[in-house]
Amino acid sequence: MANQADQIFVLLKHWIVSIFPAVVQPYLGVVLSVVAIIAVFPGLFALTTVIERKGLGRMQNRIGPNRTGPYGILQPIADGIKSLTKEDIIPTSADAVVHFIAPLVLVVAVFMGFAVLPMGRNMQLVDMDAGLLFFFAIGASTELSIFMAGWSSRNKYSLLGAMRAVAQMISYEVPLLMSSVAIVMITGSLSLVKIVDAQNQYTWGLPHWYIFTPWGFAAFVMFCIAATAETNRSPFDLPEGESELVAGYFTEYSGFKFALFFLGEYLGMFSISGLGTTLFLGGWSAPLQVLNFVPSWIWFFAKVMLSIVVLIWIRGTLPRLRQDQLMNFAWKFVLPMTLLNLFVAAIWRFMGEGLLRWIVCSAILIGVYVIVGTIGMRRKKFGPRTYRYAE
Amino acid sequence: MLGEGILKGLKETARNALGSYVSKERLTTVEYPEERLPLPEASRNFPFLVYDGTDWESGLRCVACQICEKECPPKCIYIEKSKDKKPDAVGKPQFYPAKFDIDISVCMSCQICVEVCPFEAIKMNTEFELSTDDRFEGLLLDGKELALSNEYYHQIHPTEAAEVDARLAAERAAAEAKAKAAAAAAVAKAAAATAAKSAAPAGAPATNTSAVPASTIPAGPTAQNSTGTPTAAATAPPASQNDAANADAPRAPKTDTKKEGDAS
């Protein structure tokens, strides 16, 4: 029974496919999975906008939206109707074709990332051997659409936003990859399904998630920082800093295209949260062995939503960084730490079982964190400013 | 330690987010259409016309003197003075505004009309929900829309309204007392004149005795009957009222002096 609930979507898919003739069955299976992904995640996006607005409101001691439907749940529907009925403006001097294609490219690229994420036991669109690589390759192509949007708008705010976005995303792509490489080193596979399987083991009822290892925890923290920057979320929302750049690269977008950018951004959040869940939080595996009776897909979505809530929490807490702070942080702190983490992961791999590797790995990481954090990130003490005047 | 401040901040926001569910004092939001904050007494938006009694047309304090129309900086008041006169709340015949419009799309809520009005007829309203789907006619308020009762005025500006009422009552009392005194003096003078004319040989004591009962008799038309002779004294006050329609208080002394001049 528990097994059936766990596999309900897989069984449903097989049942629907079996109705049709054998020739179309393989294609139909793929189409069904794609439709499911395309239906579920925009739904989650709608839910997330409400959670975000309510949550941010509460953090600022406001109530948040509460007019449309009970507790404002129908707010995204109202927003959707609004954005659909708004005028779609293309600036006269804009490159109309690129301007039109950019939001589509973003949404399509982001949706493709979901193809390799295992959302439950046997619930993945494709089990690719190089799933992780595919995910990052697709994730990097969102930069293209952002630059297309910024460039084609022919607006200085758009262009500045796009350039900031590209600089930021390329800078943080490196630590994002580096923190994930540690997982690949330990698991020995790029397949996300295999990575989850490797974590789906229990000792004394506790899971073998990678976050519960010194190198895994460090990698998780670095991954979170890089992922937040990668999705242009606060405190790394410089590309769309509304106080500086109106709306950044989508300044010139209105109506449904604006909504598509918004959707793309949130879908990016979901996919990167899904990846983080898969790599560090055990994917669809239950947090305790006794909780294994709960369907695996519930665990996956619960973990994704939890990370979304944490992202919202961080957004409500931290102010935006300055551009130089952003770059300093990426290149002077996050990247060295991830490189060190690769080294620590290697030590962990070759020291074998035992308490000693816990102590050694933790000591290295904490020591370097303290040293880099206190010395490397120390604010430079400038003396009183002196002025030189032309004689 | 790096990241310490971030954790501190996260704790603070979490405390805020959860605390707003526990203690209602944290949520300062007033959900406007359903609940609203009481307006401060000094708040004001656009002017309205005060009327006494129950009927707005007869009770309007405005006598169409048009001072506010002239003083209005953006010129948003349009008044047409009536041809005829109607009795006001106290029964005096007065001019009244045949048309009194205020264009609140032009009005800048400066309150100058209120300050210049000698009749306490125009006051500032606190009503702010004035949105309309017609931006020309809908924002041009006519006399009927502008007229609001004195009771309403007491509701929105209790202190100010009480002061105004006290002032009006005092003015009315003073005017009445003056009119009474004037009538009494006129009667006395008339009586003295007749007494002097008819009983010249009787001398000064006779005038004194006739004057004393005349002053005790209530002022007004009854005085006419008692003395019989002074028709001029009885008819003069209403006639002079017609002349000085604009002013209420200065009327009594004016008639008095005129009367005296006539008599002498």
C-alpha cells in the first residue's frame, strides 16, 4: 500500500500509456512527464508568490495580501489575469525579435533543468549519466536569455542590469560547480539518481545525507550562497536592484512577458533548490528510517519548499550587497573555500571509516573558515582621507 | 566571526514573523475599508455649508454675501445671489444663494472661505471618500450636496462647533437686547415727545411718569398700541432692516441713531 502511494504517479503514467498503441508509447510517456512538470511547477510558483508576500509581510509586521480569497490565496490568479490583460509594449528602438524571444528562452531553459531532477523514487524524466553536467549546462544558458533581454531593450538600465547579471552569474557559477564536484568525487557518479541512491541509506535510523558530513556541510553552505546569487535573489539581487536600475534587465518588459520573466526566476529557484535537495539533503529519501512509509515525492517537494522558505527568510533579512562586495565575496571567500573543500573531500574519501576523519576534516574547515573569515574579509582600515590639489 | 551578523539578523526576522501571530500589537496595520482610525479633530478636506434646523434650504446660514467667492484663491466657489428674500432660521428675511457650487477638483482646502465668512455659514468637512466616475460634474458639488446640518458639524468638529454656537448665541442675544433697548428708547422718546406736546404746561415731572411705564412695556408692536401715536417708531425698525440686509448686529444701533435724528 505504502509502495503504491509512493509510485502512484509512475503507475498512473504506465496505465495511461498502456491504453495507447505500442508505437506511440515511448513518446507519450515523455510527453506525459513533461506535461506533469509544466503543470506542477508553475502551480508551485503561484503558491510561492503568496507565501513570499505573506512571509515578507509578517517579517515586517505587516499582514500581507488578504483580500482575494481566504487569506489571499487567490492573489496569484488576480496577478495572472492582470498581467495577461496588460498592454504589451515593445520599445520602438528595441530589437523586436530578440526582445520577444528572450523571456521564452529563459523559461524553456529553466524548464529543461527539471528533466534530470529525481522528484521521487523512479520519478525522473531522464536518468542521464551526466545529469549534473546537463543541469549546469542548461542553467548557464539562462545567462544568455538575460543578456538578450538587456541588450535588445535598448535601455541603459536594462543593459546595466544584464551586464551585472552576467558578471554575477559567471562569478558564482564557479563556486556552484566546485561545491557540487565534491559530491561527484565522493559518489563517483554524475547521475543525480545515483547520487540520491547513495544517500538513501540509514545507520541507526539516521540518513547518510551529505549535509551531515563536514565537507558536505561546508559545500552545502557554499552551494546555498552561490545558488542565491545564481537565481538573482536578495541579497544578491543587484541585476534587478529596483532602487538603482528600475527593474534591471526586464525594465522594458510589460504584461505577460514580464510575468514570464518572473516565472522563469521562480522556476530557477525551484530547480536550484531541487538540485540542492538532491545533492545534499538526500533528494526524495526520508529524514528518518521510520518515516519511509511517507511517499518519496512528498519528501522531495517538502524539502524544496523548505529551501524556498529559507530563501524568502533570507530575502526578508539581508540588505543588498554592493557590486564590489559581491565580487570580493565570490572570488576571495566562496571560491577558496570550495577549493579547500575539494581537498577536504579527498581526505575524507581516503582516510577510511572512523572518528579521526571527522576530527581532521572539521578542524581543517573550521580553522580555514575562521582565518579567511576574520583576516580575508576584514574591512580595510583607511586613515583619514588626504586631498591633493593642483598647484 | 564571519556570518554571525547574518544569523543574528535571521533570528530577528524570525522573531518578527512569528511574533506577529502571537501578539496583535505588532501588527499596526488598520484594514481600511472595514476598520478605520478616528480622524483628528483638526482634519479638513473640502468646505460645506452649515444649516440650522431640519430643512437645508430654509435653514442655510449663508446669505450669499459672496465674500468667500471673492476671497477664494483658486476661484472654485460659484455663487448666485437670490432676487428675493426668504426668512432664515430666526425668521428674518435674508438673501439666500440661488446657486452655490464648489468645484472640489479645483479647491485646495486652504480654509480661507471659512476664515472670511462673517456668518459661520461655511465650514471644512472631513469627508474624504469623494471618488466619482465623472470627473467634471461629479466633482462640482451643488448647494444640496454641500448643505450639512449643524448636528453633523458638531459631530466632526465638536470643540469648534461649540465655540461657533456660543458665539452665534451671544451675537443673537446682543442683537436682541439692542433691538429691545432701541425699541424701548424709541417708545420712551415718542412718549416723551407726545407728552411734551400735549401736556406742555404739566412740565418735567409729567414726562417722567409717562416714560417709566412705557419702558416697562415689552418692545415691538405692542408699544405702538399702548402709546397709539408714534407710527414712525413702530414702522422704522423693519424698514431699516431691509436697508441693512447684510449686517445683523450693527443694525440696531444704526436704526437707533436714525430714529433719534428723526425725532430731534
